[in-house]
Amino acid sequence: MNIKPLGNRIVVERLEASKTTESGIILRSTPDPDRAKVLAIGPLVDEVAVDDVVLLNWNAATKSGDHYVVPIDHVIFIYGE
């Protein structure tokens, strides 16, 4: 990937929702994916790092090919390990 976001923006990749539970039960329908993996960050971003998994406001995202560009202000939180 050769995308370098400017200012306070990040580039993310939407992660697919799990189709099975931890115990192995297969789910018929899954909700829309809400998680995203950070692929690149702009020079003014210090709240997240590359490879963090985040929840964000998808209404603020701009699609660019298979990736989304989002201002850091629209990241709600970072998922823990």
C-alpha cells in the first residue's frame, strides 16, 4: 500500500465480523463489521498506531479503493488485547 494520509487523518481497513462464536456455533447472519485495522497515520496523529484495531464513526469515512480515510476525531476507541 502506498497511501500517506495528510494532517489528522488515518487510513483503515474494515475487518469482517466473525461468522462463528468462540464455542463454535455458526451464526446465520452477522452484523455489519464495526472494527477497522489502522494501516497508515497522518503526521498530526499520535492517539493511534499502525496495526491498532479501532471502532469509528463510519459516516465520517471516505472510501478509497478497498480502504477508508477517516479523521482521527471520529475514532471512538481502540480495542484492547
